[in-house]
Amino acid sequence: MAERRALLRRKSSSIDRRLATIYGRAELIPGEDDPVDTLVETILSQNTTDKNSHKAFLALKVAYPTWEPLLRAKPVIVAKIIRSGGLAAMKAERIVSALRFIKDEVGRFELEFLREMSTADADAWLAQMKGVGPKTRAIVLLFSLGMPVFPVDTHVHRVSRRIGLIGPRTSREQAQADLASLVPRGKYYSFHINLIEHGRAVCRARNPRCQDCAVSDLCDFYKSSEKAQS
């Protein structure tokens, strides 16, 4: 088991270097984005594109420059404002519910206090909010608070599974823990971003461009496809 983990770490390191050469190495600046804003925008990002979710978030911020009035708004009104992000009714309900929870528990719309907690305790605190799943929590903790978690979205899950960094039946939640154990903490953010970029550009859900992939020689999916064709 230890030998396999060491092999996977070397593999992930090679993949990280190659993807960084192609896509660059994004730098994380903790504190640049407000954690509550990140939470809201991540809820909006569920099952839609970044473009659509960001458009919905900007529309929401224009309508509600501060979050307090949103708590008094009817969900149907909020849903109309964020309709560009898709699943508007469900997301409106989740956003209002999350903001109400924060206000009730903290007394204001602020999550900076999570920095003083352990990563596990901060994650558990966020998990109390309805509809705030592992990916959303991980993005808030890593992106806004600089805490050592590895978010796994659809692209990261697909690419890491195809390559063979995680098992074929590994859940997204378990993938967060598995990938965090393979990648140095200082590279969580850039590797996460580059896996997403690679998933969009090359390792697509349908018709992956394996012939153009810079890590195909390290990829379990590609190797199995080659054997099937031979």
C-alpha cells in the first residue's frame, strides 16, 4: 500500500509539472475574495458554466449590495435575478438558507472566524448549511481562507479518475482526501485549476482528445483504450 501511494505521488507530480507547463501555475491569494461571496457564487456554480454562474452572481450583487435585504426577499424574486445560472429556484432557496444560518449563528455575514479553526472543524461548521456540499465547502476553505483542502468538481473527478490518480469508483468526497494526500499543500490550488482546464480543453467528458493529451503516457484510460484497439 505504501509503495502504491509513493508511485501515485510521483505520478501526480509528473502530471502537475506537465499541466503547469501548458496552463501555467495559478497563484492563490488568500483573503482576496470574501468567504461569504465565495460561498454564494459557488452555490450558483452548481450544474452550470462559470460564465453563467458569474453573471448570476453579479446580478445578485447589483440587486443586493449587502446581504441583509436578501433575507427579507421572496425566494421567487431572488430566483428571477439569478435565472441565468440555472436551477434558479433551488439555488435561491439554498443561498437564502445559508445566509440566514450565518446571520443566526455569527450575528453578521462573515466567515473569517473559520481561519481560527482546524480544517476539519471549519468544514464541519460549513456542513451544517443545507445544500452546501463537500465541493462548495472545499472551495470556500481553500480559495478564500487558504486552508489545506483539495476541491473536486466534475472535471477534477473525471480527469483524476481517468488518469488513475483515484480509483474508478471513488466518490468526489473521497477523491478530495485522496488527492490531498498525493499533492503537496502548496500546489493544491494550481493543480486543482489545471485539472479543470485540462478537463475542459482535452480530457472532455465526451470525445476526449487523447491524441493531443500531454499526459496520455501516464493515463490509465488511454492505456486501456490502446489495448482495446490492438
